[in-house]
Amino acid sequence: MNVILNILKVTLEEGFMYAVMAIGLYITYSILDFPDLSVDGTMPLGAITTALLIIHGVNPWIALVLSFLFGAIAGMVTGVLHVKMHIRPLLCGILVYTALLSINLVLLFTFNNNMSIASFFRMDTIFNTGLARLIPEDIGGYSLRIVIIAFIVALCCKFALDLYLKTKSGMLLRATGNNEKYVVMLSKSPGASKITGLAIGNGFAALAGSVIAQSKGTADQQMGVGMVVLGLASVIVGLSVFSKVTKMKDTTKVILGSVLYKAVLSVALGLGLPTEYLKLLMAVLFVVALVLSHGKEDRGDRYDVKA
């Protein structure tokens, strides 16, 4: 019983944390239909930025906000490369990710005594300062503070995005993903909407990196490996599994998709899967999610034709 509860605890912790990144990928992948690979660089950028700021005495909550801003700047660069320089979306993401590989390492070596891993164990984080102290550290014999804080952060990101999508700028963002020509007819710039969407999406990715780093007390460049696969799988799983729940917002589906995806990984590890196979399992699950989502789209198209 304890094993099951521990697996559930880990699943919820990581599921809610990575859900923040999945919400960002929902913007670029689902709304803008933009294959953004720069997430593999912006996620560790947020983690490394947060670690270095905390090490140098910055409040962890402020570090959380700054990590979002740095990720948003990186996302803007991706957007500018595509909109202003007319580089293909896939190449834009690869270019920014490649640049961030060096930038992240330079930050670590410059502000972390030439060490490639930034550790800040036993220092203040969002999980032990401020409002977090109002949450009991131990509930029913289990340490659930991290789960609760991660859930609150994911929920705040969800509500913030829901509110933004109802604004004029948010509606233009959705219109850009659906029909750029319509946005041009409104005398608005679809390019500006793309840059905004990529900035917000990568901001969320960096924010997720910040939360994850603070939960682990460490940050390094390798944290970003495979994050695009994990995030997209969460988006696809959530939108596919809960596609028939019409009253549920897509952002909620994405959060649940992240939890479900992490649940499968946690169960596999709990059953004794060697950790070296974890990335392979992530890739396989992503393929399954893609196949299932395409299958549903094909069936939907056939029904539309019959109607």
C-alpha cells in the first residue's frame, strides 16, 4: 500500500510540474501549430537561472518570475527568426535550442564557480518560504507540500492562460493559428501574434524548469533532454483522452494529460523498469499517443463526410 501511495505522490508532483511546460506547448503546438523545439533549451534555462539566482540570495518567488521572463525572451527570438527572417519553424527552434546549449553552460560556468551543475540544497525555495509555510509539511504521514504547491502553480498558469485567451490579443492568437488570412483581413499582424504566442509558451517552459529545479535543489543543462516529447505527449494524451468531455477546457485536459503520462512512467519504474529505458518508453508512449490522436481525427473526418 505504501508503494502505491508513494507512486501516486511522485506522479502528482511531477505531473503538475511538467503540466506547466505542457500548457506552454499547448500554445505553440495546438493553438499556433508551430513545431517549437526550443523548449528543450528554455526549460533548463529557467532551471539554471533560478538556481543561480537563489544561490546568490534572490528570493525564490522572484526567481520564478524572472525565469518566465528569460524563457519568454528566448521564445521571442524564435518568433523573430521565423517572422522577420522567414526561417522555417522547425529550424528556428533548432537554432535557438542550439544557442541555448552554450548560453546555459556559460551561465553555469560564469556564476557557479566553473561547475556544470548548480546545487542549492537546504536553501530557500517556493516550497519552504512565503505562503508555502502555511501548508503543513506532513499530512497523514506523507510530505504533500510539494504536491500542493505544484498543483497551485499549475492551476495559476491554467487560469492565467484561460483569461489571456479571452482577451483581444488572445483571440488574435487563436485566429492566427486557425486562419492567418483572416487576421490580415482584420488589419492585424499574424506575425506579432506568433511572436507573442512563442514568448508565452517558452515562458511557461522556463517557469516549469524553475519549479522543477526548486523541488530538486539542483539544475543542469541535461534537464532539458526529451522535454519536447514529454510536453507534446502530455498535450496529445490530454486532448485525446478527454476529447468527449465538451465542458472541460483544453488547459485542464492538458494538465490531466501530463498527470496521466507521468503516471504511466511512474508505474513502469515502480514495476522495475531500468532507468536507462525511460527515454525509450517516453518515445514509445508519444508514438502511441500520436497514433491514437490521428485515428480519432480520421474517424471524425469520415463522420463529417457522411454528414
